[in-house]
Amino acid sequence: MSEQEKFDGILLALAQQHEGGVPELFETLFSFLLRKTDFFIGGGPGAARKLMLDKFQKYEDRALDQQKKKEQEKVEAERKRKERIARKQKEEQEQMQVEDDNRVTELTDEEAEQLRREMEEKAKIKDLVIENGEEKSDKKSDDEEEDEANKGKLAPNAGNGCDLPNYRWTQTLSEIELKVPIPANFKVKARDLVVDFEKKHLKVGLKGHPPIIDGELEHAIKKEDSCWIMDDNKTIGITLEKVNKMEWWNRLVTTDPEINTQKVNPEPSKLSDLDGETRGLVEKMMYDQRQKEMGLPTSDEQKKQSVLQQFMQKHPEMDFSNCKFT
């Protein structure tokens, strides 16, 4: 708490006693300075007036800066939204340009064998990297303890998601990134795929074949802000925009095994990547958590902000007469 904030309770209680609002409050303050101090004459002619104007200008500038910052955050959030829509439209146009004869075709034995060798080589390189420095995601320290609720749950992968036999997903606080490999014996184009997502359902697969994913999502997504794309004709890349940007998913669809979200590493989720409103909510949550750890009251318990907001909404003329402080 800053030096200025520690007097908020006293000042709000004082303001509450002035039914005439700010003019009456100023009347009391200036009367006190006249009767009990030499404020008006102690610094020489005009000194008190200059001091008052300097302080007023200082805090007026701060208020204008805060207002300007909020407006800039709104503009930036709108710009990102338009960029996301434009990117999705471009991807859709590229998919529509795929030739009509690009259908699912069987690979020859030689092509399938070559693709198999490539995938095995990549797997060997990944295992070598893990053995020479990276910690496996399911490795536990000797002193680590799991509570009953998380026993049997998988440890999250490096992207805070899960590696499953048919696909891999990662997450930040704002979105899910899903990678679905195409079966090795198929050559496919975008038109050969089935990718359907609803608010709480996802279906992914190849036309004419059983779906790779077909289930209810663990949480709701923003359908209009989600998209998918083909990666090198070997992988389907899907981005799902979360509705709730303050929670970690413990699984993609309800039929998947759960991960232990207590082991999630929050570093991939940067506050600078969030829009202004979401960033404010996350910062408030982090502040309240720090307050609880120090045994101090949270922002909701302090009630100061809610009192001021209630007053400003109900009394735009800045009349404190009906403002209640508890």
C-alpha cells in the first residue's frame, strides 16, 4: 500500500460527512488551513495559489494519461481482432484454391516406407534431446507430493497440454493449439479433411473414414475466433479460442485422460498478449493472491473501489451525500 493510499479510509469517512459534496468538503479543508496554519500567507503573496494549481495540474495530467491509455488498449484489442479475422479469411481462400482432383490417395509402398523412416528419425532426435538435457514432463522430484484429487493424472507436456497417441495439444490462458498428424499411408489436401468445431464440440478426421477426434470439449470455445490449417500435407493445425481466459484445461475432450493442472507452467501465457479487459482481470487475480499470501485484505474486501464506482455512477455531479462507506 502506497503512502497516499493509507489515508483513503480517513478521507472517504471525512467526505461522507459532507452532505454538500465536494464544495462543502473544500470549504472545510480551506477553513482548517486558514484557522490552524499560515498556508495562505506563509509562502508570500501568490505562493499558496501556485502550489494548489501545480498539484491540480499534476493529478489532472495523470487522469488524462489513464484515460488515453485505456483508449489505446481498446484500439489495440480491436486491431488484433481484425487481424485475426483477416488471417482466417486468407486461410479459407487458400483452401478453396486447392484443385478439385486433390482427393485422398493411397501412398505407394516406397512412399510409405520413406515417410515411416522420416518419422522414426524425428522421434530418435527428440529422444536424444530429452536424454541430454530436457526433463521429461512426467518425472517427479523425490520430495514432490500429490494430493488425492490429482493422483493418477498425467503431467502436462512442455506446452501445458498433453501428448496423446493420435494428436498433441498445448495451451495458454487464452487459446488451445492442437496438432493432428495425418495417417502415414495417406496423401491429403484441405478438401479431404473434416474439421468441425462448435461451442463445446470438436470433430476432426478424413472424409470417408472414422473421425480421429469426435467428442465434447472440456470447456466452451469462441467458434467465430477459432480456425484450422494444413501443415505440409502431414498435420492438421487447429487453434481454439477459449471463452474463459482465466483457467487451464485439464483435457481437450471429455474422453481424454486428465492432466494435473497444478503442474502447469504459466510462463507461455504473457500478460502482454492479452486484450486490455482480460489483462486487467488476470492482474487483479494475481494481486488478490499476493494479498492473501501476505495476510492482507483482497481488493474485494477493501471495498474502496466499489464505493467510489457506486458513487460516480449514481452521482455524476460529485455529491457525496448518499455515498455509504463500510
